[in-house]
Amino acid sequence: MKNTLNYITYQSFPADTANSLQTISNLKYFIKNEYKVNLFFPFREKNSSDDLGQLQKKYNFTDNINVFGTKHNYPFGKFIYFKKIMFHFSHFLWSKKITKGFNDASHFYLTRSDWVFYFLAKKNLNVIFECHQYSKTRSFVFKKVKNFQNAKIIFLNEFIKNEFGLLNNKCLVLPNGVDLELFNKQLEQDKVNNKVIFVGNLLRFGKQRNLDFIIEAFRTLEDFNLTIVGGPSDISKKLSNYVKKMNIKNVSIKGRLDRVATINEIESSSYGLLINSDDKLSKLYTSPLKYFEYLAAKLKVIAVNFPSHSLLPEQENIYYFEYKDINSFKNAIFEASQSQFFDIDIEKYSLSNRVKQIIQFFNT
């Protein structure tokens, strides 16, 4: 008889976010480890859907996830005012209601919802919370459940774990990983010389990722070219118009692409770019999915010098520049161009390996 994993989250699907992609990608590998996987989430956006075909097309997988969308008769998403308060209020009520239906102690439970974690832990169910950032609500919940032996936490990096001050054996530091099934093992012949790529959302918490500064740098980096893949479409169009207006020939704005086309763009590149806005989450807590995709495609990585990036593995393939410093950025690219990619054991950072570690954590 198969083990059952219930993934219960206040996220919405389908969505153009790294968070939703991370969730689906991890669930895919639970199925490959012969788990029955159930995904529960609220219909809190107009395009929310529990149609498996839509999700398979969006996230490029064929595995059979049992998808259950639930009604969301709560104020978040319905009012333009007090969005933060409405989010917390709605999240709490939705979590309290949905967790009433879960009582099977033989099942495993995984979530990124603070309140789902809290209510399942109180039921003495075997639940793991994936922690991607700090919040006061999260800190409150962690203190409430710290004495429950069945409640465990995965942190993306040591900085996040240290922020909460949790030092017990119910915590695991586990960075993101890469879906190696999507990558071609024979890469070298397909690479475009001196192609730099950025993949990701062009907005983070409503703010642009300072790609204007990167585009400006390429005006004088004539031996290199830059490809930017990501949305939303209004921001990609704005960047594209700026590139055309300034007649910058070596910058290409692709907009948002599907998973296959995005991976093809990564695989044809020589360098991958990591850049973010200057906020605490970006500086300390991030473990970018795209970093591991860059490594899988054997890209040398050009990264802004944030502490979170210093915790990423395989540092010998990262070349740092200072935030918003064009000369520093150019120097990083030139340094990378004079170096070879250091071969690594990419299997260590596969989602297959990551999920096996989560399964082991469930059973300890």
C-alpha cells in the first residue's frame, strides 16, 4: 500500500511564481517515490483551477497528482484596502476550516502555511513546514508548536533558521533543488558563446529587480549579449521598449516563456544572472531555484554580493559583483569569461535527492 502525502497550502494554482513551481516540482518527486499525493489549496484568485490537465501543461509534468481546490469565501482578494490584514484573517479562517477534515495519523502532511502547520500539529499529525522567510506570525506559531514531536521544519538556509533561534533535531536546513529530467545531458554543442541569461519574475514584492542597471551595463559590453526571460508582460514590454529606444542591440527581452522554452534558453547560455532588489528576504533568505537550474546547464553564475548567495553550494562557479555597481558587474563577467566551469555532481542538488531527504526527515 502506498504512503499518502497531503500537501495543504494557501498558495494559488496555476501561477507564474517560483513558489508555485517549487511546490509542484517537489510533489512530482514524491510520486516518483511511490507516494499517493493530494494537493489542497483555495480558489482565491479568478484563474485558480484544480484541473490537473491545466497544471500539467503549466508546470510541464505528466505525473498524477490528486488536486483539490476549495471554496474561498473570505475577504482576501475581494477588497483593495487592508490587504495585509485581510490576508492574515482569511488565511487563518481557511486553514482552520480545511484542517478539520484531516485526522489520519498514517498520512504525511507538508505545508507552507503557518496556520495549517499549527492546526495539524495540534492534532498530533506528522507534519513538516517548509520555511522560506521570517515573519512575526511564523515566529508565534513556531513557539506554540515547538514541544510537539510530530511537528518539524525545513529551512532553505542557515540564516532563516538562525532568525528563529530554533536549534533542535526537528529542524532541517535543505536548499532548493533542480528537476534534472528537464535538462539535456549533452550541452556543450548547443551553447551560444558569451550569452548571459536572467530567468525569473521581473517584479519581487511589487518592486523591479534592478534589471535597468544590468541593461545599462550591456550598452558597453559589446562582446556579450543578455537574454531576459520572465514577466509580468507589462514590465517585459517596458524593458523591451527601453531597449529599442536606446538601440541596444545585444539585449533581448523574451517575456514569459513556458518551462520547455525557458530551459532551452538556459541551456544555450554561458552565464546565469542572480540579481534582486535590496530587501531582507533577497539579502538573507533566498535559495533560488534558477541557481540550481544554471548549475544543471553548466552555466557560470554572475551574482550580486548578498549574504544569501554566499551560502549557495559550488561557490567556485559564482562570480560576484557589488549591488548597482556597473564597473563591478563588468569585472565579474570578464573574470567569469577567463575561467572554466568547475564540474560538479549535480545529482546532489536534484529534486529527487531533495525529496528523499524530506521523506527521511518524516520518518525520523
